[in-house]
Amino acid sequence: MIEHEDEAVPASSILTKIIRNPGVSFLFMRLKCGVLRVYNLSVKIYAQGEVLALEKKIRNVAIIAHVDHGKTTLVDEMLKQSGVFRENQAVQERVMDSNDLERERGITILAKNTAVQYGDIKINIVDTPGHADFGGEVERILKMVNGVILLVDAAEGPMPQTRFVLSKALELGHRVIVVLNKIDRPDQRMLEVVDEILELLIELGCTDEQIDSPMLFCSGRQGTASYSADVPGTDLKPLFDTIVDYIPAPEDHDNEPLQMLVSSLDYNDYVGRIAIGRIERGVIRQNQELAVVNYHDPDAAPKKAKAVSLYEFSGLARTPVTESSSGNIIALSGIPDISIGDTICAPEATEALPFVKISAPTMEMTFSVNDSPFAGREGKYVTSRQLRDRLFRETMKDVSLRVSEVEGSDHSFNVAGRGEMHLSILIETMRREGYEFAVSPPRVLMREIGSDRCEPIERVVVDVPEDSVGAVIEKLSSRRGEFVEMTPVGARMKMTFFVPSRGLFGYRNEFLTDTRGEGIMSSVFEKYEKYKGELSRRGTGSLVASETGEAVAYGIFGVQDRGVMFVSPGVPVYGGMVVGETPKDEDITVNVCKKKQLTNMRAAGSDEALRLVPPRTMSLEQCLEFLADDELLEVTPSSLRIRKAILDHSLRMKALKGAKNV
């Protein structure tokens, strides 16, 4: 192998060595003024000495799959087996999930970049989210890669998000490596899942080449892969070899003017925004003068910029470099107002690259300044200006989020996203940053198609025990769900429904109850259909506090027979705050601050000890599902409080009476 890095040698001497050493593979760049500069390219030679092809020694690949099919665990093993970590280095599980929320919930929220070295080939790997709510992350990341690894659970088979991410990859014409993961599961059904994957590829209109995609059998947890279901693997070498052999290397466009599409953004307090993307053509150098243009704004003048710092990915780190060539995935700082979808170009050739069309949001919530009696007690950022800045800052790195100001209000903002989880992750992130605000119940975004008012429909796939089938069908049918198909999987049943997005509000808890915690439910946006008619949001009412003060045992004891309590003794409450749930389909005003009146005839301990039922503690998602149309969720760094939008009881009753008379 002949290697020359940062060294200029006469072109004739290199070419002589090519001819005299047929079949040699070496690092090669371009001829410029009679000098050959050597970079990250490989040249393949015929025996007679004829140059066959220029090939970058880079592979850019994304790992895509449904949630919990093992993407991040597989990347862990790829990092370990490629020598990224020392032999004695302690490495935590799911090392790519660096965000606290990701580690707590066991899910990937943000796409992550890493790179491994396999022989003399650098493999850039992008770990993508599996939840449909973060599909915007997946869509834009696919523009950075030349191929994908489709991971499918050997027991669950293709799921709704598998269909979604695979369809996006096929649309872009990417090569696909199919990996059946978790083959060590006792309930694996590899042969059936292989057939299901082939059916899905055909259904999505794959090409002849894509239907012949290589298929590997893998255990991400054990770090093994094999070419056959019958022969167990010992390491991930078959996977690495397949990536190198099957995923095409980026084409060599080093001699052309610079062009790079920004597919992702990071932020650093010291350097500001960091643009991440693949260099489509040309070479970028540190301190180079640049121009920034946008495909969707062709009339705007190019913005001048400068490449202050350049980084390439190596393992889990970003390595500073002075220049990088086409095909590489890099991070770039120094452009303060860069956005996802912008194209970084050479000033003499400002051509914008088309940015992938991101699917429109389907759900919306209103974020507003907290105006409860407890406002400002627990939060660090409480003003409308701080809330506005934070929400619009989020849109710069989350392309599937939309933020707009509410007409006629200076302190409310409509935030639209892909689903409840998409928005709840934003709420939880802001809450941990010290923000205090109120949010409305989620509502779906309608769309006018022709003369019809249409609503988003989701493809819902449930995997439940056989004895729970009836309850699930009954509940989803009452929520305007349309039954599509049913497939037995061992002792369980896999069913598919088309359900209006609003029909899923508040259903997940019911689903877990109906299936005794054994059911698995996942959904992904399918299409828009004509409005299905009215749908009751909740069949229960709220217990609403009438007084402001501190909840006491005596007051709670007198109320707990009316429903399930949300508060315990010592918790501060205010008038209009929801303190419990009643099975009646109406709200009941209660006083949980009522104290026991003591007289000469009644001592404090003369009655029996009060036996209180433990209150229900709800997560953020459960609070959002519980909200009625006239309620808000007060979010602070330390508390979640459900409250009525109109706190005053008499004003609330007048508004309710007026609504009934309309």
C-alpha cells in the first residue's frame, strides 16, 4: 500500500508506481498543477495497469428501525469491536443515548453521529430514533448517508415505524442491508419475519436491486452476526464486511466547488450553532470564506460566512481537522445564524441543494405564561419573552416542529409537532431547564382537502394476549377505529387498525389496563381522511378545589369517597386546581383544605385515626392524556398541576352555561 498524507509528490512518480504495482490500493486525491495530492481515496487497477475507478475510503450509513428493536445496543457493540474503547475501559450501556431523558426512558430522541475504523475504511454511522414522533430526525438524516441498515426484531417483525423509515430510504434510492436482530430471543420466528420483510419491500415498491438486499442474522446484545440463520455468529465481522462491500462509497467530487447541505444542528455555549452535514462536493478548509443559501428562498442574497472550526467524527469524539473532502460527514462552527436545510457553498458557485420535504405536524398544543396563584414560585424563566425565545430556538434544530404566536395574545404560542411524545419531550426538556408555563390539551390539526374537512389517521398495530382481543377491538371501535387485519403470533394476536389521532388521546392507559400490562401498541401517521364525527374525550369528571391553602388529612378524608385523589396532606392547592378524578361525567367542587373544628367537647384525638387512600401520581404523558378541553397543565421544574382554564368557580359556571346555550 502506498500512502501519502499532507505530502505533495510529482505525479509522474506516483503514476509509475501504479503501473509497476498492478492491483495496489492506495490513498489518492487529485492532479493539480502537475502535483498529485494524496487523500482519502482508493484506486483499483487492472492487471495491465489501467485505472479502474476512484473510490473514497468512506462509508456513510444510517441505522433505522422501529422503537426498541435494538439500534443503539447494536451501535454499542460496533464501537466496542472496532476498537473505539480501551480493553479495560468501563463503558455504560447505550453509550450513544447521551441525553438524560434518553437514558431514563430507554429511547433515542435525537439522531447521533459516530464513526468507526474498519481496516482502512472509515464507517460513519448515524443512530436514528425509532419513535414515529421523531420521524423528522430520521427524514433529514437520510440525506447524509449512502445506505441504511434496516433493523427488524426477529420476534416482533416489521412494525409501523419500520414501514415509515423504510419507505423514506427507498424513496431516496438508498441501498438497504436487512438485519434480523434479537435472534437469541426465545420467541424468535426468523423465517416468518423474513417473509414479512420481503412482503413489505414489495408493498413499498422497491427496485429489483433492493429486493435482493443482503440479509444478516444478528444479536446486538451478544455482538454477533452471521450470513445464515442456521450458523451462529461469533462477532460483527459479517456486518462490517457487508457494509464495506454493499454500501456504495461517496463519489469523488473534490475538484468541484464546495457544496454541503446542513442536515443537523448542535449548540455549544462557547461557539454557538454547530452545523452537521455531508460534503456533497469540493474541499472545505479552516478559515475558508463561505456563502450560505437556502433552496426554499432562491431570491435571497447569499449570506457571507467563514469556517472557524472543522470537526470529523471519530468514535464518540469530534476530532478537529484543518480540511475535509467530499463524502465526509463533518461538523462546522462559526456561522451564527445557520439553519437546518441551508446549503454551505463556495462564494463563486452558490447553488442550493434541495432539502428533503419534512412531513407536516399532525398535533398542536398551546404554550402560555403561567398565570396561576402559584406563578413564579418555582421556575427560573417565567416571562413571555423567555418562553418565546426558547420555543423558536427549538425550531432551529427540530425541523418537524412549528411555533406560531396566538392571535390577540402576547403570552401564548401554538406549538405543532408529530405527536404527544414529541411535544411531551419538549415540555420535559424545558421544565428541566427551569422554565415555568402552562399547556393546553393536545388537539389534532385538521386539513381541507377539496371541500372536505379531513383529520389525521394513524396506523395502529397492537400485539396482545388472545384473551384481551375483544376488549381492545371494542375500545378502538368506540374511538372510530377501523379494523384492518389480525394475525396470530404464537399465543398472542397482532392486529392492525386505522384510528383517528384524536381517538388515541387518553387511550394508552386504558390499553395497558385492558391487557394487564402485557400489550404492546405502536402507531404512525398513515393518511388524512374525512372527519369521523364527534368523539368524547373523557368519560370521567374532575374534583376541583374550591379553596386556596394546604391540603389536610381531614379534608381529603371527607372527599376521597367521591373519586381518586391526586394530592396528599401538606400539598399546596388553589381554587380551580384539579385535585382528583370522579367517575361521574361532571366536575365536582370540593374543599380539601377543610380542617377539623376543635371544641371543649371534641379533642384532636377523640375520633378514629383517618385512613387515607394513597393518591395517584401521574407522569407528564398521563397528565396530558387526562386533560379535559377546559383544563390546563401547569408545568414547573418541581411540580405538575392540572387546573381549570378559568379558576373562578362562578365565572367557570357562567362560561359552561353559555357554552350549553350556544
